[in-house]
Amino acid sequence: MVMFAFNILTSKILTLHVTEKSCLSFRYELLSMVKKHSNLIGKTIVDEQDDASDVEMDQKFWHDVLDLYFIGGRESKEQQDDDLLFFVKKMSLNRQGYNDNLEGNDPYFVRRWAVKVNKATILLDDLVGESSMIVDWRRSLYLNLIAQTSYSVTVAICSMCFLSVNNLFRIIRVANKHHYLLYTRNGVILSSDQEVETKPAYPEICFAVDDFDSTFDAVVLTETDHCYCVLLNAVGGAAFPSEKPQEDNSSSENSGPNHNVDTGKTNKTKLTLFSGFVSYQMVREAYDAGKSGFESLLPFGHSSGKTDRIYMKGPGGRGEVEVAVSGVVDRSLDESGPQSSHHTSQGGNKLGALVRKAASVAHVAAKNAYAAASNRNSDGEMVPLKCCLMSISLPWEHIAYDLLFKVRLQSFYIFELLLDRTMASHIVGYPRMGPKRELKFALESFWDGKTSADDLLKVASDVRSNIWKQMADAGIKYIPSNTFSYYDQVLDTTAMLGAVPPRYNWKGGEIGFDTYFSMARGNASVPAMEMTKWFDTNYHYIVPELGPDVAFSYASHKAVSEFKEAKALGVDTVPVMVGPVSYLLLSKPAKGVEKTFNLLSLLDKILPVYKQVITELKEAGASWIQFDEATLVKDLESHQLEAFTKAYSELNSACSGLNILVATYFADITSDAFKTLTSLPAVTGYTFDLVRGKKTLDLIKSSFPSGKYLFAGVVDGRNIWANDLAESLGILESLQGVVGKDKLVVSTSCSLLHTAVDLVNETKLDNEIKSWLAFAAQKIVEVNALAKALAGKKDEAYFSANAAAHASKKSSPRVTNEAVQKAADGLKDSAHRRATNVSARLDAQQKKLNLPLLPTTTIGSFPQTIDIRRVRREYKAKKITEEDYIKAMKEEISKVVKLQEELDIDVLVHGEPERNDMVEYFGEQLSGFAFTANGWVQSYGSRCVKPPIIYGDVSRPKAMTVFWSSMAQEMTKRPMKGMLTGPVTILNWSFVRNDQPRFKTCYQIALAIKNEVEDLEKAGIKVIQIDEAALREGLPLRKAEHAFYLDWAVRSFRITNVGVQDSTQIHTHMCYSNFNDIIHSIIDMDADVITIENSRSDEKLLSVFREGIKYGAGIGPGVYDIHSPRIPSMEEIAERINKTLAVLNRNILWVNPDCGLKTRKYDEVNPALSNMVTAAKKIRTELK
């Protein structure tokens, strides 16, 4: 058997280069001659009998060509091809003519430089010349052509359901391991003093795998719609002469490789020799056939588990692939712990081109196979199955024919979409938690003292390396580094600058985990630094505390070390830092510093540190550095804009020899800011958000500076919808004429930190909806696809599939509900305000509730234990009955109610044990929502949220919370709050449909919540809380757009409770935002009581009331920070209450924590709440 044996690394996509040999300059002419004389290659044996004399006469030609092509000049080893040459015996004549038993004509294996040591040794000279009559020179030439060609074997998991919808395959699992090895020939004796003992299975050519263990875990089919795809490509070598002289292009048969007119570069040809697939059902049947004829693979070294083989045929029955099949260990998803992760990079559906172009399978057959897989299941349970490629076999004549007649006709750029690093593509930033929240679990384990710092560092290193590898494999040219963070990138900058507040007792030197995490989370003795929203996102950053006495110093070398780390992995990156001016504008004056202190006055003090970092990065080999100056999209005053000019003028000398990229995102940039930015010294390129910044496009077209790079952010970094590639390409093409082809780079609109990580992990998401989506990993693919298209290498099939997905979304009946649309449209002309003013309502509520002065309450959620999470998980997986689930939830609610009564809290909550998330819980019960299994997005630190997807019109099919709230109310005589999430928060904490204005979607949600409020009131719930934690978050960054947003956001809240009785008390809650500039809108919400974050922001909220704002409704500024494990003392809480009483009327003041208690532990919650109630009682007594 002719063995081309490979060492294959574990991965989902494997690209294996077997040989890489140079070609002589005259080979192109020789191949042209061979093609003209290869008219017999397709003839049958009978045909050759009739043309026997012609065959004999032609042997000299084939002898001479083989001698010239493979043997000539063999005195110089350095100029030769592979050492091993193959010779095929002539077929012998018998009475019936030629012997057609090719299997009896085993090739000779001859070493080019073998020395004859005995009579049995066959030398090259024995076959060439006088002995040539025993050799079939034509077939020998073909066989050597096959043997000395380079091959690429590709394995992929594809989604057949995508095929059933779009008539196209979609690659759903992608990884690349580049490993270049010299091939080995197991079973072939190469020693010059021995005969060749192993015989080839000629005329079949077998591409076999010789490292079974390393490949067995390569591919796992995890869903019934998966199929296992295999391709064999010829990619170089003897059939691909490296030097092609000028030729006559009139002959398509002799046409050369594709030539790019723009670049002048010759494109490398890839020829597909075999393509095929098997469905999951076929693999499952092989696995289930334990007593079938499939042969056990234990002799190959797999020592345990049931293993069988399955075979696939190529198109037209051509060729055969042998695949080993085995079961895998438990792959269950556990929401309470980390997930196992393959340490291979994952790309995206760009490799759809691979199968769409090369896998010539019948669409009808594939659809039938998918239908069979969907309707048949042997035991009703999905079994993940490992598939391992063992071998590919093809008839020699088919390979030879393809190599001779198709190499110059086919140019499949199968891997160029992912592996070509010449395309101008860029990613602003990437999610840092890992595809299965690996960093989250590592952080929390470290904080709990269960693992060491080294353990945390190892997980972090793996996360970073996988991200860099993924981008490199995906073909991204400008890959970011230093976007990873253990908590927050602004806190990282604070550490870099050594701007540690004195209370953390930092003694200088490199900032370690203790100081770093104390600033982020606080510790037993000091509180954390303030945390607030990052622009208008749901991400939170740690606000720097600065003053004139801060001694800045270079205290964290993270940016440089991560650049070096990536470089050591072979990945050239663009280090990213928060820009110096934005850092100062995002800061606040430290405690004790005048509020009017000019933070920009510190610019001269921080620039020397930035210079040090830049110098070290330059010395480490960086060629680009990215500074994020996102504050440029805000409304800035002239002196603030001047600070940018001053900063980059000062940095100019340090940046000499570097390319400096300044990134802006999240909104349009003003014309003044655009002029300032594009005039900055030292800056080479600019990144603009062209998704949310539509007006910026006009500025670029009218006044973009000549010679500068434009990084065009056309792929949305804040949502999960697939890019409209045709629309984006149109924008990019319009910009080419403005900035020039060589200066235009395709980019994301902002960091992908704000979207989910990888769609490939969503195995249970509805397939139609899934085809409309793109997570971070898929957005990388979109960026590079656009860059390829811009460079003239557009993947038509990929673009067509994208267009089909958009058409599907637009026409899908599940998206539109006419009744809902009509109801929402009818809301425009009404103010939707309760008829009675808040003062009168509070009197009516007090008569009914009879609450004490300074009533105490909590915000809603209580700690979610491991047991509670387990019960929810088991119920969702249908492992326990509904009765068992309700029993477990009732027991937990009873425990929470009893605890609050023991603590003597006045208005109770049921603790929300049935809820996984305050938004997802409601979305699961509303129409128009879809949910992911692993669509996690970082909110702050280790805290991740899993935003639901609003894909269609929203309505409420049935009551969502009445059952649980009524159950809890029956357990106590005290008021029990009904807990709802408001429409604006549901909207802002979801991935929202992008085919209609956001306010329309918000009105639809408001109507659904209104129905729930009415049902709660009917059930006897006297206090109903409608959380609007994210109202401030959705405020546009530009002041000119504030009024419109606040109008429909506040109106949406009022819609939810417009019809309730005066005696029903409506609460709302807001957290972690700067509310001072929207206080009038908060008052206009007309809630009876508002609880609001206050403790961690140095009580900035109180300053509003000191300035004379009149507020008549109930208000509960948070008295302690629940996001820190620190337990506040009674005295500390009492002090906060007294500060609040200095500016607020005692009759409207409530006492409560900052936020819900879900993320805390009971040994933290119990003493903190006890201290809170004790403090309220103490002051209550003092006030009497």
C-alpha cells in the first residue's frame, strides 16, 4: 500500500502539508506535453488492448518525460525531489490480451541514492535504460506525480440544518493547527540493503493516519444536525510547478494559476481531490451497532470505550474515507461551575466557503439525511460522538487525471478567508471571560482562597493565548493585546500609572493582586473604589480617584508583558491602552479634593509614564499602538479638545518610528472633535464607529486627511446580529476612493467585549434564529470576509448565505405580530400618567400599609445557593418533576421570608429563587425572545450576564410572577413586594432587534409588564417594584439626543402602572449610574418610591437635593455596597442615614442596600442586614 502517513494534531480542522519540494524551471512545459499525450488516461483496459501498438510506441516518450521530470540530474541531491521513486510493471499479455489485474502489478519502491549491497537490491539504474521494457512508464509517471505532490487533509463539523434552509453548508466548528512535518511511511522498509517488503494496495492510493491517539479527540459531533465533513486537497509539489513562463492563454487547458492584477501576486492553487460527509445519524447507527461487522479499533491503542468504523463515499462513488467512531464522556453544561475548553482556536462560518465550494454533495440527499437525523433517535437521548479520520483512499487514475487536467483550472481559496494575513482587518477588542467563563470561575475560586495566584495566572494565560490564536487563524492583521483584564481596563490603567488611593496602603513597586483587587472589590477594612457605567453600555468600570497630590509612577508593566507574551506565541499584536486624555476625563476628584478640581491639569504628570510604556513597547518590537480615546464622542468643551492636541504633541517624540492608532466608538464624533483628532501629531490612523456613528461617515468623506489610515468600524461590536455584508461592503467601497485602497482597514465598531463570545457553543438555539446571528468569533469572520471582498477576493457563496439569512429574518412570520404592533402604535398620543399626585397616593398607601418611620426593605434577590441553582437546572433538564421543583422553591421562599421577619424588615421580598436573571426570567415567558446557553457578557469583574435576544414583537402569553408572589404573601402578614423588571431595563439589557426603532420595542414590553402589574394587584399584592436599573444606561452620549430618549423611556415606565389603585405602592430601583443630570426625568417617572445606588458613589445623589431639587415621593438611597464582600458596621450605616436626613425629609426616606443580594453569601448578608435594621431603629428612636 502506498502510505502517506501524517501526524495529526487534535483539532476540528486539520491542515497537513506532506511535502514541499521545488520544481525545475522547465517542468511547466513538460506537464503541458504530458497533458497532450495523456489521452489514454481515461481509456478502459479494453480500449488499451485495441491500441496496444500505440501504447508500446509511446513508452519512450513516457520514459523520457519521467527521466527529465523526476530522475534527471540525480547527481545533485540538493536539487532533487523526494528520495523515493515508484515504478509500475507493465501489464502482461495473455491469451485474452492484456492482463487487467492491476492489483498484480505492484509498484517497485526505489531509493534514488541507494547503493547495491546484494543481488536482491533494486537500484534506479536497474529500471532506467536497458531494463525499461519491464516498466509501464506512463503509469509510473502518474504515480510519481501523485507521490510528490503536497496534500492538505481537512476535517470539519458542519450544520446540515443550515443546508436545509439555504442549500448551503455552514461550518459550525472551526479550529486550525499549523504543523509542518516531513512525512513518514510506516510499513515501508527504506534501508538500502533490504528488499521492499510492504506492498502497496495499488491501484488504490491510501492517505493514512499513523497517530491514532492524537487524533481520536479531534472532532466531536454534539448535535443531531451535525455532519462530519472530509476534504482532500492537492496544494503543491510536482503537479504545481513553481515557475511558470509566459504562455498563450487561449488554451483553457493550459491556463495558469489565477493572477491578481491589482497586487501582481500569483494566487496559490488548491485542488479538491475528495469531498464527502456523513450525517450524525449515520455515525450514531455505526456506534449503536455494537454487534455489527464494524471492526474494533483496540489494536490501534485505544484501550477503552466502544469504538466502531464508518465509511463514506465521495461524489459519484469516487474514493472512500474510513472514520473511527467512539462515545465521549459527559458534556453536560453546569451553570454553577466552569466548563471544559478545547485549547484550540475557534473561527466561524467563513469556512462555509470550504464546503460550499469543495464538497460536491447532492443537496437533496443532504436534506433527506438531515430529515432522517431529525426524526430518528435510537434511545431518545443525544449522544456526543468522537470521529477520528483514519484514512482516505482514491483510485490512482482519478488523482492523476485531476492533477493533470484540473490543477490549472481550479483555484479554490478554501483557507484564504481564515489564513491569509495580507488583508487589512482589525478588531478593537475581544471578550476576556473565555467561551465558557473560564476566567470568571478562576477569579472567584482565587477570591475564595480555593486556588493560588499561579492557578489564576495559568487560566488567564490560556484565555489570552486562545484569543490571539483565534484571531491569527482567522486572518486578522491587526490583533489587539492588553485588552484582557482581571477586572477592568480602566483599573489596569490606574495600576499602570500607580494612582492607588492612599487608603489601600500601597507601598510602591509592581502592583500585585492584593492591591489591585482591593481597589476593585474592597477588603475587610476599606471599601472599594466607585464603579459606574462605561459610557452607555452595561459594562462597569472602576472610576479613578485623582487629586493634585497623586504621585504617578510606572507601577504595572501589563501592556508590555502581554505584548511579549503574544509575540512569544508567534502573534504580532497591537497593544491597546486607555488614552491619556480619556483616562483623566473618566476620573473623578478624590475624596477631600475640591469638586471643581481640573483633572486635565494632571496631564503633564501622567504623560511621562505613558512615554515609558511606549518606549518599552517599541523596544519589544511593537509597530502599532492603539489608544482608546472614546471620550471624543462626547460633548467636549474647547479646553478639553485642546488637551488631546497637547497630549499627543508631547508623546510625538516617543512615538517616533511607531504607527499610532486612536480609537473612538459608541457614537458620532462632532465636527470639532473630528478636526482635532485628525490633526493630532504622531497619529497614523483613526478608528470610527460607523454603525452608531452615521454622521461620522459624512465627515470622513468630506475632510479625511491624506495619507492616514482609516479603520472603518462597520461590524457591530455591541449586538449579536449578523452583519449585512452587502450594505457594509457598499460603505467600504465608497470609502476606498476617499482614503485609498492601501489605507482602508475593516474593523469592528467597538470592542467585542459587549457581545457574546462564540455562536458555536449554542447547540440548542433555534436554527432559523441562529442563522441570523453572529457572536464575537463570527464577527471576526465577518470582518475578514469584508476585507477579502474589498481586496477583490469576495466569497460569493458566503455573501449569498448572508443575504439569504437577512431575507429569512425579514420575511419570517415569527418576527411580526400585527396585534402587538397596533397596540404599541396606539400609545404615542397618551401621557399615561396616574390620575392622583404622588403626595395623595402616599397618604392612601400609608393608611393601608401602616409602615414605621424609615421603613426598611431589600431590593429583591437573596443569595442563590448551589442547591437552588441545581434544582433549577434539574427542572429545566426535566430531571425532576414540576411538583418537586415547586416544593423546593417554596421551601427556599419560606426560609427567606422567615429570615426577614427575624431581622424585623418592614417590607419583604420573596428572594427570587426561581429566577436565573432579572431579565432572562421575564424574557423566557414573553413572546419574541430567544435565549442562549453560553451567551455570557461581562458586566463587571467576574460578574457576567446572559442577555436575551429580542428578535420579534413582544407580548405576554400568561402571568409570570403572580404564583410566586402570592405564595410568599400567604407566608407573612407583612407587605410582600411583587418583583418585576421594567421595560427600559429589559430593553437595555437585551440584544435588541435592529429592524425597528428601539422605542417601539420598549412600548411592546411595557404593555406586557402592564398586564402583569394588573394581575399582581388583583392577587392582593399591595407593593409592586418595577426595576429600572438600566434607565440611565440607555441615555445617548450626545446631549442633543437626551430629550427624545428620556421621553419614551419615562413614558414606557408610566405605561406599566398607569391603571393601578392609589393604595397600590409602585416602587422602582436604579443602580450604578450618575443620575444627577436626569433627576427631573426620574421625578417624572412618577413612582411612589425609588430605591437607588448611593453608597459606592460617595453619595453624589445627595448633592442634587442639597442644590434645592424638590422630591416628594419616597426615596431610599442605598446605605451599603452589596457588590463588595465587606460587611458594614451598624455605626457606618447609621452615619449614612444621618447624612441623608440632612437633605431629605424623614417622612419619605427608606433604608435599604444598594442593590439585590443574589451574588452575596448568607454569612455576609445576615450580619449586614442586621446592622442595617439596627441602625434604622436607632435613628428612628432618636428622631422620636
